[in-house]
Amino acid sequence: MTERSTVEESRGRDRSIYTRLDVRGVEPKDRFNLIIGTYESLPEGTAMELIVDHDPECMYFTLKATRGDEAFSFEYLEDGPIDWRVRVEKH
């Protein structure tokens, strides 16, 4: 299977820049590093929209444990059952 992720940079409704990361085409073993690497590359005050084929709660708990509650916000935009989309803002 060929790995495929989609990364786009766009402006939101409030004109803030955000990154959209679609990892549904990426092997599960490679997703974590791609997702966390994308989050780490965000400038403070910007957000990423993550699209996955399972509940990304593991990212929430990883960020909470390693960065703390005040370092980010995590909002579900679509909550399954086939696709999940979350907006993660880096504070």
C-alpha cells in the first residue's frame, strides 16, 4: 500500500492560518510521528485540522501529558463513525 497524506495550509473564517492534515491514507504505524511533527511545526496561535479514520483521542491525551492543558485546545468537528476531524490549536 502506498502511503498518502494530504497537508494543506489555508486561512480560516477568522483569517487565521491553519494546516489541514489528512492521514487516512498513511499506514497506522507512521501516523503518530507525522501528526505530532505537524503539530510541533505550528507557530503559536495557529491550528491544524486533523482528519483520521478513528477517534484521535490518543493525540489529545499525548498533548495533555506532554504539553499541559494550557498549551493547546482540541475541538471535534466531526465525530465518526467513518471519519473524525479535530481542530487542534497551539497556544
